[in-house]
Amino acid sequence: MPHSAHSSFGTTLRQQRLKSGLSLRKFATKIAYSPGHLSHVENGVKHPTIQFAEACERELNLPGQLVPLVAAETGTPVAQLPSSGGTFVGRGSYLRRVRTALCEGSQVVLVDGPPGIGKTALAVKSAADSALTRQYGDGTLFADLHGFTPAQAPTEPGEVAEDFLRTLGISQEQIPASDAGRFALLRSVLSNRKVLMVLDNAASVSQVRPLLPAASGCGVIVTSRRQLAGLAIRDGATRVSLGPLPQQEAVSLLAEIIGDRAGADPRYTAELAQLCSCWPLALRIISERLVSQEHLGLADLCDELREARLDALSINEEDDETAAVRAVFDLSYQALTVEDAATFRLLGLHPGSHIGIAAVAALCGQPEAAARARMRRLCQAHLVTEYQRDRYQLHDLLKAYAAERAEAEDSLGERRFATRRLLDYYFGTVANTTAMLAPYRKHPVVDVSPLSSVPETYEEALAWCDAEVSNFYPIVSLAVAQSYPQVWRFAASLWDYFHVRRPWGAWWATTKAAQGQLTEQPDPFGKAWLLNSLGDYLRRRGDSAAARAHFEEALAIRQEIGDRPGQGWLLWCLGLTKRTEGKPYEAVRDLRESLAIFTELDDVYAQGRCLQLTGHALWDAGDRDGAISHLHDALDCFTKVDDPHDQALVFSALGRIHADAKQAVEYLDAALPTLREIGDWQGEVDALIASGEAQWRLGNAEQARRHWSDATEILGGREETGQIAALDARIEEITSARAEASPARPRQEAPLDC
């Protein structure tokens, strides 16, 4: 955030503090921050956090007056605009209308029009205009709302708000669980900024309105196939409605792409533009064919287009929005080889917005090398886009066209067989990925198809899930629609990814979609698995009561069907929930019952998890000796199963709670190498912070500062500004000259998760 923003917050805070007659030290005591930290914030040296601002608001009785002054901790503008996607020609009057509206008072501009008409291209081009980049000096936010993406639900505005907040530097811990809280925080963060927001492909006003900033210094460009009259009526949006390009601009677009051939044959270039209805997407596709097939003459192409579907090109676009480009699609499709055409058709069966090469191979029943060659040729025909290595996407019109061709040319049996191969690939790969992400956990039994991929490393498994996460809900929905057996296994297995990355929207939607199949195909075992996953989601989102209800219902099912391992883990989850609720003794009771079950089952790893969490609960209850004893017992379990990660986490926990600073340093030194090697950056940060505290208690100030500096560097690289601010405050507290002679009780890390 610019220094001026810090100064604005600090100056306002100082004025209000003095107005209330509070000295710096007295006010620091009231808000539970050190005087040094408060002084640095007031002088603009340190970044205020949302929590800090809220504490000041409460103490000074200034609700809603200080939080809006807190912007994210970043000195550079945000830049989320996607690539412009190629040649942009014409539309000068529309670009001027957008620029003028946003520069002269309109906060919202709505760009509407039919599909393939260039709405996104206009929005991106406008947002990159120099006048608007000066107007909105803090950068540009961009979100595809997927309002009309085939087989994909529109993106929830709460998910968009969460993504924007992270982009603006707000850490996950600071983002509210509720949508209303996210929208309010987003408005607060933007209140002191000049940001342009591009909301692409909106389905409805309700998808957009919660995201609109209240600050007059921010602007919004919305694109939609619908008119969204409510934005103009209620929100004062300026409407910019796009239609086909003017004839001359359409010819210019062709000339830009096909080069000298347009000038050499102006008559047929103009006719080609007319036959494409001057529709930007159609023009790009047909011109790409000319580029890739140099032997093809413009006159010949015009003849083909006239003979192919001239009647379709002339009908009213409002009756069939795809009709204006279907004839162009036909020509490009008919130019494909039989094999490439078959691959293109099958791509229409994939329900997500993008697809990886391994999924393409499974869908087509081909080796990856053959599938990659086919996709390369489809990209050359401009029917598919490779947006990163071995990952592809289709324009939604082309995707719909591919599905249309598949229904017309492939038998129902062929389509079902291809869909089954695709689902086998996803279900098997999720099972293989789960085995890599959490090898010590019990997982649902899955018949792994030979079509599935097998990640070789933890990082590879995590990367596959990261790439596919937006496809999980569409894939589960497709599986339910196709009556694929035991879909719940897919969603339940994904928990091992969800709890690491926490993609809240995908977690909830995927699990609920799988749960829907259980109405038609009851399965108590599956129901218990999904209740467990949803309960964990709710617990992490701060709704302990709802989480506990889910866990208790799942526990009752596990008891009824005699599933002892499931009972043990649900008791573990209940213990964790009660610890989160500040009920350590109740947590210990559930955890001891869980431990008894896992001892009976001789599950050494699960015993270790129970002992580990019991140690944390006892520490919460003030029983240091009991906590240390249980953690050592947990360490023995993890040593027996050769689980270095959990061993390191136990060493780190022992280092945090041990009274002897020298012993604490030894434990933490034992933990750090493994945490670094595995890539557990959060665990490494926690250990570095604790090691710094222990070194400070030993009088090793230089080593302490080095550990804290390393922790800050890791957090800075991941833009964890909230944690950086908390660390700064903690260091200030520890190193303050007013710190008491006896060491403060080390702070406990967030609850561990299984």
C-alpha cells in the first residue's frame, strides 16, 4: 500500500486517540498491542491490519471509521487483466464511450451483446487504455463469472470477493466466512483505493451487485449476454451494446490476420466479411483457416461458405445466437481429418471450462502422444486454445457446437463409452493423488482405471489438483447425471486436497453434488463420509455448531453400521471441534475415546494423531507436563510408521511449549530441516517464529532476529500480509523494553488437522 495510505490511517488514529484523552501507552494497553507497534502505525512506519483497526474502532467507539482506511500491504498496482487474445481492430467509438463514462463520473459500465461479438475483448482493451490506467492507479481486478459457460454453474460472488481480497493482500485468516462479511471487507479495502474491476460474462444482476465498490474512486466494467437492466436502473450503469462490426472494420480485421492476400483480392475479402456476418469470432476462425491453408483461395472459401449454410447466416441472431457463426464452424470442422474431427466432437462432452491432455487421451481412448498431436492441429485450426502447456479450452460457442456435432454424428453408446472413460480417468486419478497427498490416511476404496494418471511426487499431485479444481464440481455433476456408481467416493477422497488448499466454493459444491446422488442411491457409508467432509468445511469456516451436528450425525451412522475406524476419526473430529470452541476438557474426553478405538484396531498412525491433538488440548487447559508427555507418545507413533512430516510437527509443538529455552531450540532445530524439505511453508514459519522467541529468551538477539527475518521473507513471498503484521506485533511485544523479566507464554499455533 502507498505510504500515504499508512499516514492517513495513522494520522486519523492519533487524532482520535488524543481527542479521547488517551496516552499512547494507555491506549496500547487497552487494545492489547505494544506501545512501540502503536507508535509505528501512527507514524506510518508499519502497516495496520484489519484486526488492529477493528480493535481501535471498538476502544474509541468509532464503528466503521478506521477499517475503511486500511488497504492491503502492497506497493504495486494489482494487475489481473488477461491477455488481449490477439488482433483488435475497430470499435473506436465504443472504446471512447467506455473511457468517457468512467473518466467523467459513471462508476459502472455494462457491455452487452450476443456471444462471440467481442465483449470481453472490448472490456480488456478498455481497461488497458492509458487514460483509465492513470485514472485507476491501484490497478485492475478481473474475474470470469462463467455466466454462460456450458455445464458449469455461474461463479458465486462470494468466491469472487474472496479471490479479490487475497489479490489485494488480505490473508486467508482475515477473510470472513460469510459472503456478507466478505462483501463488506472488500468495500472497506477498496474505499481507500482507485481500482478498476472487470466482471466478465455475468449471468445476472445478483451475481454482480454485491461486488460493486462503494468508493467513488473505483470503477467497474461488466460484460454479459443479457441486458441486466437492473444495473442501469438501480446502479446507474452506462450501457454499451455491441453488434457485428461495421463492414470496413470487419474487412480490416481480416486484413490484419491474413495479410497481403486481403489487399490482393479486395472483392472476395469484403464478401467473406459479409458471409461471416461481420461477427468477430467467425472472422477470426475463418481467417485462421486461410492462414493455415495457404493454398485455399478467398473465392473458393466464399463458394464453400455460400453453399454450406447461407440460410443459417441470414436468420435473426435473437432466435439463435449461434446461428451467425455456425456456418463458419461447419467449414472449419469439415476441413478436419476424421480423427481430429472425432476428437473435437468428444471435447464437447467434457463438462468443465478447460481440459488437460491426460483427460483428452482418456476421453478419446488414445495414447497421450496421439492426443497431443490432434490437439495441436485443432489449435492450428483455431477451434481450441492451448492456454498453458498441455491444458486447453474452447470458446463456449465452440464447445456447444462440438457437443451438437457429437450428438448428431456419434451414437448414444459411443458418447456414453467416452464419458465413462473420462469419469474413470478422473476418479482413478483422484484416488492416486490422494494416496500421494496423505499416504497414512484411510481412504474410500476405488477401482483405479488404467486410464488414470499416477503422480510421482507430492508436488505433482498437488499441482494436478490445483489445475483441475474448477472441474471437480462439473465432473461430479456429470457423474451423478450418468448414474456413475458411488460418486461420493470422488468427493470424499478430495478432502485430502481440500483441507490443504481450502478452495471453499469447490469443496462445498462438489461435496453437496455428490451428496445428491445418495437420495436416489442410499449408501450409509458414503453418507457418513460426506457428512464428515462437510462438517470439517463448516468447522474451518467458523460454524462450530453446524460442524458438530454433522459430525454427530455421521458418528451415529458409523455406529449403526459398525464402522469402528470411522467412529474413531469422527470422535477425533469432535475433539478438534471442541478444542476450537475453547472446551479442552471435553476435547480430551472425546480424544481418549478415539484413542481407545485406534488402539483396539492397532492403527499406530491414528493413535499418533489422537495423542498429538490431546497434547495440544492439554496445553490449552494449562497442563504443560501432560501436553509434553502426550506429544512424546505421539512422536513414538510417528517414528514407528516412519512419518517424518508429523514427527517434525511434533518437534515443533514441543519447541513451542517447552519451558526450557535451550531444549526448545533443540526441538525446533530438529523440526526445521524436514519442514523445509517437504515444503510445509506454514510449518516452517511457525517453527522459525518459535525458534526466534526461544533464542531471544536465551539472550541470542542476533539469531532471534535472523529467524524472524527468514519467517518474514517466506510470508512476504506468499503475500501473507496479515501474518507479517501479526509477526511484527509479536516481535515488538517480545523485544519491548517494557517486557516483563519472565518470558511470556509462547503462543499456540492454529489447531492441527488430520
